[in-house]
Amino acid sequence: MKVRTAGAVTAALVCASVLVTAVAAVPVARSTVTYETPAVTLIREDGKRVSLARELDDGRPVLLNFIFTTCSSICPLTSRTLEEFQRKLGSEAARVHLMSISIDPEQDTPARLTEYARKFHAGPEWQYYTGTVAASLAAQRAFDVYRGEKMSHTPVTLMRAAPGEPWLRIEGFVTPDELLDDYRNLLASLGSPARASR
């Protein structure tokens, strides 16, 4: 039994080491993109059926990512980043809407998403969504994160300062501090002369 436990620990450490090396090797790319939100209904982790468009356009800045609860590589890392981002915002976190949509809705029930949210200390402003396979695929395709199947997904974080504004698309493993800087810069750009004259 001890040998098996030691082997499992060693394997986990090797996997973690490989993952950290891989993360360090992947450059972060940022682009400004406009997306058309699909008219789909999702199910929030509290069991409520909601319109994706209404959830995105509730007036708050939005951070959006796509996850699945059985993921053991990308999703835990991006979720930890959002967890730390949320912590660094402090009381300001209540004014930001964090959204995580499952790319594995057949497995990710509201109950499973609630458990996952607890694991990453999600505050009330960070909500998780599931729904039908068709709704999940429509959301993934609309935000250009669909990669054929869940094991092929890539780390993408999307950020928007306000409804009607373009999205900042961040591809790769951004750090919580970088994400906070991106967020502050995005909010600051709302008040810039170029924006004001639009």
C-alpha cells in the first residue's frame, strides 16, 4: 500500500512538473474581438434556466471561460487564476461577473458545478453554467473555443468591460496579476477620448 501511495505521489509530482513546464512554454496572446451572442438557454449551478445573452449583459464587466469539472489540466489552472483574481479584487469583486460555462454538459450537472465552484471558493459573482449539448456547443462556437471535443480544449479567457463593448480575448495561461492588469486597462479604456467620441 505504501509503495502504491508513493508511486501515486511521484506520478502526480511528475505530471505537475510537466504541466508547469508546458504552461511556461505557452505564450499568452491577446486580441480584441467582437462576438455575436447566440440565443441559447443555459442552466446555472443554482438550477435556474437563464438566457446567455441576459447573463452576459447584466451591466457588469464580464470575465468568461469554458471548463469541465473532470478536467485535470487546463481547467484547474484557469479556475485557480480566476479564484486568485477574485481574491485580489476584494470588495470590488461584487461588481464583476465571472462566468464559467461547461463544455461537458452531459456530466456537469448543476450539483457537480456547485461542488466545483466550492473547490475554487467562487463568490456569488462567479457563476457556473451547464445545459444541453446543443446550447453548450452554440456558446463554444460563438466564442471560438470549440475544438472538436473536450480533451482538445485550450486555455481562453474572455473579458468585456460593458455590454456592447468588444471582448478582450486572452489565449494561454495568464497569471492573476496579468488578468488584473488587463481588467484595469479595459475599464480605463472606457473613459478614454477615443471611446468617448464613438
